[in-house]
Amino acid sequence: MIIRRAAADRGHFDHGWLNTNHTFSFGQYRDPRHMGFRSLRVMNEDWIGADQGFGMHGHQDMEILTYVLSGSLRHEDSLGNGEVLRPGELQRMTAGSGIRHSEFNPSGTEPVHLYQIWLLPEEAGLQPGYEQKAFAVEARQNRLQLVASRTGEEGSLLIHQDARVYLAELAAGASLSHTFAAGRHGWLQILQGQVAVRGEQFTAGDGAAVSDESELRFSAGSAEPASVMLFDLA
């Protein structure tokens, strides 16, 4: 079973400095039909204006992944980390027993376009942690690149949840497939371009919940390349 979550149906807010879309209920957006999927709790697509951002604020008991599509994002936290996240880099923050951080667009002229994803952790009260890594784009050209996992294998970021997160860049017309073990579920998020799943066209911002499927096959449209993020979930 594959259920589409259309980009146009997401919660949307334009605050001027922040243009944001919420796949699942978040903040002011509440929809009991869309409270998350498996361990996925938040899937926000944000555009943050030049010289704008979120001041220091706190989180607890959440695994937070941030992926920048364009522009850059300045991160600082209460653990003493200070990094700039750029396209091709993924950041993992374990909020655990409590962490505070800020996120700002350091550019004075260009917006930053990013996804921020929250996963429920396997247990509460974990020690807070932070990790950031650049992943070579060549390693995800027309293939799935593991970027986050429970084990940290293949150089992926370590997340405290039984989930595997992949990125892929598909050339126009290229196809990929992923096999799910029995009892596993998936979420496919279209980051850029158009992707066909069983003949149905998905566009940037669309998501697909996958259950009771042994394999997921998808392909980029013939006119332009596409980027996707795939979650393999317990």
C-alpha cells in the first residue's frame, strides 16, 4: 500500500522571514489525520530569508536531522558546537535529556532552503549529541546512499532509532528500487524534480507512505533530474 501525501495539502505558513510547509502536525498546524508516520514525527520544508533564523530554543527526546538543499545554515548549540551546514551535508542532533540550539541563515542576500526531520528516539533521556557530515554527491548518483542509521554503518550518521535514511539523485529517466524486509515500512520524500511511483506522478514536496510492500520502485521524469530522501522504518 502506497499513500500519497501531496505537497499542496501540507500545513503552510508564510511569516515573511520564514516560508514553511509541514507534512505532519507541527506548531500551529494540527491535523489528527497527519500526526506522523511510524517513528517519523516531523517533516518540515523551510525557506529562511537572508539574515534570519531561529534564536536559541530548546528540544528534548527527539532525533533531529537537517538537510540543506540550497544556501547555508548556521548552527550553534548548548554543547558548544558551531557549524555551517551546506548543500550535500546532513546534520544529526540528539536532543535527548535536553539541548538548546539556534539556526540562522548567514547570508545577507540569499535564502536557505532546507528540510528538517524529527524522529522519535528509541528511549527517553538519552545523552544529547551532535554530528554533521558531508556526503559525496557522486555516491548517490542513480543509487541510494545511506546517510543515517541505527548502527552508523557505511559512514552514515548515528541515529537512536531503528531507521535507515537514504538520499538519491536520479538523472532524467533513471529508476531505482528498494527492498523492504518483512514488517518494515517506508517513507519517500520528493526533494526536487518529478518522480513516478507505479505510474503516479509525484512532484517536489510530495511524500509517500509505504506499508505492506516488499519493494518500492520509482523513477525520475524524462525531462529533468530528481532528488529524493527515503526512510526504511520499523
